[in-house]
Amino acid sequence: MIQRDEAVKLLQKYLRTEKIQQHSLAVEAILRSMARKLHEDEELWGLVGLLHDIDYEYTKDEPEKHTQMTAQLLEELLPPEGIEAIKAHNFKHTAHLPTTALDRALIAADAVSGLVIATALVVPSKKLADVKPETLLNKFNDKSFAIRCERKRIELCNDTGFDVNMFLELSLTALQEIADKLNM
């Protein structure tokens, strides 16, 4: 399995946009935190989060191709369950349905990272440190806020052993811990 430092180099090679790199770091942090709580392989879950979108800049205009290039690039670098989770996170455009906890965790983490960041951007300081769990829950329940953030994807956390409140708090804490890397 690829080492994290090698994975970061791969991420930087394929993703040039800082915002997308930060998104990948955010999803990694959330998945690592989930893996710790669930007694899963933290390294695998973290690498899946870090690398799940490395083909995004090449496939953003062709969503049906998203994850295919990633799967090919990572074939020898991640175990099959990691590759399948990456494919499954684009299930709306591919035939790879989410079936495992890792598949569903990636989908939920991918979606919630955007909600947490959007919430931080509306607090006066624009800092993750100033976002409270209750504020995040209110934003989750406000369907007019961050309308492109699919709440149903976040709710897949229920299939991994987390209720939405716990998952939102875990995700917020995970991102607060890496706020410096996210410039927030």
C-alpha cells in the first residue's frame, strides 16, 4: 500500500487547484477520525479520502469518467476495497454501488466536508474554530443553505454506525484539527 507522503506527492501531481487539494485533505481527516472510532484501518481509510478525487481536474466535465482514471492510477497502490470505495463514491454516474462501510463513509465524508467548510465561511471570523456543533446541525437542517450539498449523502453515515449529530460533530472536530492546512 502506498505511504502517505507518496500519496501527497501523487495528489499534488494530479490536482493543481489548492481548493481541491484542501477538499482531499478534509475528506482524509474525516475518514481517519471515522476509522479510529470504528476500529477500522485508519491508514487505508485516510488514503482513500486523500486520493479519491485525483482525477477530478481531468474528468470534471465528464462525470461518468470520474474515478475511472483514479482507479487505474491506484490499482497497485491501494487494496481492492480502497479502489472500490473510490469508484463507489461516484455511484450516480457509474455502475459501482456503495456496499461497504468504507464506500458509504467516503460518500458521507465527501459531502459533509463541503457543508462544514460552507458553515465556517458564514461565521464572522470565517474560521473553523468558531463553528459550533449546533450551528453545523442548524445548517444541515436548513435545506436552503449550501443547496448543492446533498444531505442524503451525508446521511449515509447512519449505515456506518454514526447518527447525523455524531457524524457532524466528528467531522467538524476533524477539520478543526487541520484548520491550518485548510487556511481556515
